Amino acid sequence: MTAPLEGSEKRGCVLVECQHGDPDAPSYARYTDWSQDVSGPGPRDPDTGSPSVVVYTSTPALEVRPIRRTGTFDEPPVQIYLPLDTWSDRLSAGEPHSPVYVRVLEAHETADGRLQDVLVLHAGRLARTVRNPGGRTSTVLLESTSMKAELSLPLGLPANHLCVWTLGGRGCRIDLEPQTQPGVLASITGSGKDAAITGLPLRTGRFWQRGYLEHEGLRIGIQDWIDTSPTRFILRDQPPADWIGDVVSVIPGCDKSIETCRSRWANEARFGGFGYAMPPYDPTYETA
């Protein structure tokens, strides 16, 4: 039998998959420009490596602009137009959202109506959304960038008196799992960044400051916290309104000073303040 791509007559459809939410149990939004729902490839089985079969919802208004391959590091983002539905409305509402990973596929129909020759046209991460782009009402524009967009990030380690490592990450290696605590986000007041979290164990000083809340794959930094107001958290961003009443994970922070590294974490051996012992003069032509 002639493969769809080799035939003189063929029909193809575009499949768009958006993964979001908790990384351990992700959620998906799937669309196709086909006139009916179609079965297509989904996540691979961790044991067999074979892709699962999932349903892509018929969305005739779906539009994927032509994907440009420049061969350089400045590839433009892939533009996807979706109708305003429950998921795209939440995504473009202006509230923080968990990272969204996007795949754009192209599939072709065989003579007996099955989809074959599935090609991956794009795999990347959502960079921004625009509601009603160019005056197109009830439409949401998604712009997804590939891994190349991350190559413009600056590299290197600053040499100053503060630690460069992220608490619990590479270099630091503090185990944060025993320090992570569940708490109930009871309310959001004021500017929307003033949150009340209850049910946490007693901590002293500024233990939670510079840490973060995590829920459904989304992290929101803690700007300020002090033990004199143990349930009040000043956040860096306004959490989604649907978090109220939910249990969130609260992760502690660090002010990156050697004193905190020494007294709170007993981790001075891995302190990353590479300029801490640097003299305040240039020893090549100055003296103390």
C-alpha cells in the first residue's frame, strides 16, 4: 500500500498538544483543525517507549502560522491561534500559569481513513499569549519558542560575598523535601500579593522569605515573611484565584549569606560566595 506522503492525493491535518500542570501528573489540551475528533500520538509509555493513543478535539478555527526554519539561533516563535475556550481563557487571563510545553504535529490520512506519517513540526515552550490579537475577537494567540531561545541566557558565576547557588539545587545540595510543608491558602487580600497561609509548623526569623509556593506545577516566590506574623506571606506575583482553599507546598528560602548558610543549614562547606575572601584592592598593583 502506498504511504500517504507518497500518494498523489492525500489529506493532512494539524495536531496541537499543550502539556501543563503538575509535572508528575500533567494535564493536556489537544486540538486539531480536522472536521472531526481524531486519534493521534500522545505521551510515550515509560516502560515500552511506545506513544499512547489520545484524542485531539476538532477545532476548525485552529490556525498554525507557517513555521520558519532559519538555521540560526534567532528563529521566530511559532504562532498558534486558538478559539477562546475554558482552557485558553484561563491561560490568557493574565494570572500566573504553570509552564506550558507545546508540540505541533502534522498527520496524513490513509485510504482507509487512518492517520499515518505523523511528523513533529515543533516542540517548545509557551512564551506568551495575546487575547484578541489584531482585533480577532474570541481568539487567543499562543507564541511558542524552541530550545534555541534559551541559548541567549548569560553564563558564568558572579564572584561576590553572596552565595550563587539556588537553595537545594546544584552546588548547594540541601535536601528540601523534609523542609517543604503543606499549608492552606486561606485568602488573598490587598494588592493580590498579600496571602494568608494556615496550617504550617512554627518557624523562626525569616525562614520562608525568598522561598516559594508551589501548586499544580506553578511556583510563586515569597517576597517577605517574618515569624511575628506567621500566617502572612507577601508574594512576588498574585496567585490564581482558584488556589484559595487549596493545599499548597511551601518551600523555604535563603538570603545567600554565609551566616545563614552556617547557622540555619550547616552547609558552609558548599557556600558559593566565590568573592567572599576577595581583598578590597587589586593585589597586582595595590597594597592593603
